[in-house]
Amino acid sequence: MQFLQDKEYTPDIGIFSSHEELAFGAANEIEALLNKNPRAVLGMATGSTPKPLYEELVYRHLDGRIDFSGVRFFNLDEYIGLPRSHPQSYWYEMHEQFFNLVNANANHIHLPNGCADDIERECASYEAKIRAVGGIDLQILGIGTNDHIGFCMPGLPFETRTHKATLPEDTRRDNSPNFGYDVSKVPYHAISMGPATIMDARRIIMLANSPSKRQPINNMLRAPISPHSQATILRRHPEVKLYVDSAALPLQYSWQDKIGSLKQIKATAEALLDRADIGVCVTGAQPSGKNNVRLDLEGKYVKGETFTTYALVELRDDSTTNRADIGAALRRGLSRKRVYMRPDFSN
């Protein structure tokens, strides 16, 4: 499998001030994809992290901006033993939070059947359905506190495809709020896409928010690539983007460390010009040289998905400015509290 080769990529990272801003940024990417390909195949995730994203997508559908009628959907996972009518089944959750609120075609909605008589056959059937539509165009992921993606648990071989997963105690405890904080009610098993299934997606976006995800994100970005940290395999995929709020970003990449307080803005701007690997970009442009910084003196923003690498602070305009102007624009930019950057792993 190609992703098991040695080549490693650095994920693009979007840093946001809040969970809602994070969702807005991810929705931009999905809207752009669906406008280009109305029959795209989306891999869907469940849980609290993607909920604001789905709310934003519903809003955009009701506003006439997104048509979901041709989109094919495949959910990452489903609990084993919960009927679809159970309020905590992912079938129920996804329909209540998203599918019933947009114009999704019922024949295009796919989740594993956690009540199938033959779970192994159900797993194979799910893989076949994904292959039949040509694979997943964009996979949405969250990350667990033990670095799991989907229900791919630590130690699972990266070659694994859709499979029966055994949920460890810490994962069941993390999921217990949905079951009235009663861990005994959380299922012990689930059907989940495997790492190989996830890595077959043409693009992947990972969403992470809150301090509890800081260490998992740090592991994803920096730990050795190993089945013991499932999320690390994403560094073998060339098209991964991480949408993270400042609370979830590891401390060495935190909003405060990279931007600082308003009193530090001018000093930060000075430092930016001394770094060859960071530039401020205009929409659709490559990073500017360190002495040719482009920005909008009115502090206006452009859509984040136009930035692919190296971008710090969404600003636009073709005018070059001096360092004092950069400091002023950064100060205005902070009022929108959104930063894009490529991390520096050298220290």
C-alpha cells in the first residue's frame, strides 16, 4: 500500500480562536468541494467535535449555497448492538443532526449495520460499497484522547480495513456523557473503517478542539509513525488538513506563542520578516518573500481554503508595506482571531 512507504508529509494546519470558527473554516472547504463536484463522496464522523460543522453545513444548505442531493455519504463507524432507533446509535445521531435537515438522498446514506447477524460479512460489504462509488473524496475525522481515529484503536495494524473494534475502557469512558455518564451502557464493540480505508480517501480533514486534544494533536504531528498512535499514519497522506482551535494546539504552536498579546504584535511582525519560511499571502497566491509581505491595510480577510502552505494571518491586497504597517494590520487582523500557518518542527 502506498501510504506504508517511507515518504512523510507535513499536514496543513488552520488555527482558530473557537470551535465555531473551526467549523466555519472546515465548512468552507466542503462547500468548495461540493460546488466543484456535486456528486462527491463524503466520509462522515460523529461525536461532539463535528457537530458545529454539521450545523454550519445545514445553515448553508438552507441558505441555498449547498445542494446535498447528489452527495454520497459513508459514516466512519457504528456501535455494535444498538438498533438504529436507539438515540445513541450513530445512525440516529447523524440523521437527527444532519441528514434529516438537508436534502440528502436516503439511498446515498451509508452507515455500518451494527445489528447485522454476521459482523465480518457486514464489514466486507461496507468496504465493497465504498469501492463501488469510486472511493471517498473527502474524509472528516476527529481524534481520540488515545490518538484513535474512527474506532481504530492503539496497536491496530495500519493495513486493517473496516473491522470489528473492541473499545477500551478510556474510550468508553470518554463516550459515556452520551449515555448519562454511565460507562456500563457504552457498547464494548463497534464497526469502524480501518486505517487503510481512511488513507484511501483522496483528501482528509481532521477537526480538534479543547485542551483534552492537545496531547493527541502533538502526537499526531511529532510522534514516531506507529500503530500505537493511530493518528500518526496521517503524515503518510499528501492531502491532510488539520482544523484546530487554539486550546487544542500543542503549546509550542499555540495562538499565544505565535501571536502573543496586543503589546507583542509589533515585535511579532518584526520577527516574521526575519523568518525565511513564513510569509503572508494573498488569495490564490504562493507565499511571498520575507521582504515582500502582502496584506490588506484594512485588515480584511479572504477564505482560508485558498491557503495551502506557509500562510500566517489571512490578509489580502497586492501592496507591499513596511514593518510598521504589518504590525498595524496584524493588530486589526486579530479582531477576527484566525491564523493559518505551517508549523516549524526544527525546535
